[in-house]
Amino acid sequence: ILQYHQKGYVKTQSKSLELVDFINDNIISKQEKNIRVIESEARHLFLMPEDCREKILKLIKKDYGNLIQKLEKYYNNKIAILEIKIQRNFPINGNEDYYQNRIRDKTKEPYSNYYHVDYYVGTFFKMFINLQKVSEENGPLNLYDIGSTKEFLIKNEYKNRNNYIVSDLKDKLFINTGDKGQTVIANTTKCLHRAENVKTGKRDIMFITFGAIPEKLKNNDLNNQFDYYEKQNPESVWTHNGKFTK
């Protein structure tokens, strides 16, 4: 928690291999044969079947419940899941040199591969779970801590995600390579981050967005459950419409 406070992110010691195997066996393997990727997008969002949702929530709570409780003490607030996504990123076909340009077109950003922060509100953070072994060739998460984010913004004359000098601070950059199940929690409202371009193969990743339960709802009977929002509007948690995150 101290590292999370100081840096804005932490690679956890928890690995949810049971969760990863369940997702691979019951969602990815059953859907991937039907993937039809639009070339301009180079990504695929997997559907979250209703008969898998309860199991996923139970496994998240089983493997990360203690960590979530520590974060609740840190934030002095109850925390609940806002959104769950399972995504596959593919290689970007075309001129890789384009992404070295200072000014880049938003329409050529298929999977958040320009540096950015999640600016909507400051009351949430994200968990990134590798669903496969990830190398630098697979387009891993690239992330700067809070201090290095400020340094990057100044050094690279950052205007917005489409306009900055493309030059990493190599000694400050965290690259989320590693085995399946490796988990990173990051305050993405403060830490500059992006998905690196996939060079070969693919990257399967699970995103879980957590947020504080509003104070005005503190007396609600569900306020002690991390699936609070899922019980209010499950489709907003599972179908990526951004209702709760934005």
C-alpha cells in the first residue's frame, strides 16, 4: 500500500490462476474461433456470458479480497467493481513508423496505444491481469509512476494523447511483461500509461475498474459488497458502456 501511495501503481504478489484458467476455458476458447477483427481496430472485446459472471466475481473476491480491503482502508471508503473487460490486442498492420510521429490521428489508435491518463474522475483505479505469458513482442502495458509522469509530460512537450514527442524515459518506464496471472494495480488517473503496439502474436488482458461507493449511499444494505454496482446495473459492468466509469 505504501508503494501504491508513493508510485501510483504496484505489481501485486497475488496471482489468480484459477480465474485466468476459468476465463481461458469458458470464454476465450469458446469465442476466439468466431473473432472477426476490423483491420482499423486490431482488437477484440470478448462477450461476458451471464452464466460465467457469478463465478468470475467469486474468484476475484477470493484472490484479491484481502488486497481490496487494504485499499478500502487506504481510501477510507468502500470500493466496488465498476467495469470488467476481457480484450485481445493484435499486431497493427501498416507503417509502424507512423507511431513515431509527434502528431498522430486518434482514428489510428486501435487499443489505447497513445500515452494518456483516465481523466474522468479521480475516484477509481484499475487492475490489469495478464491472461497469457506476455513478452515485449506481445504489446504489454507501459506505465510511468506519478513522479515520472510529470517528468515525461515536460520532457516530451505533452499536449494531449495525440500530440507529444515519442521518446520514452527508459530507466523510469514500467513494462508489464510476465507470466499469466501477473497482476498490476494502478491509479490510472495519475499514472501515464498505454498499451504498447503488438509486434507478434497477441495479448489477452483482463481489465477490472474499481471505484468508491458514493457517500450518499453508505446506508444501503449492499454497501459492504464489492459487487455493489453489478447489483445496481449488471449490463453496465459487463458490456463496457462506461456508465459507471464516466
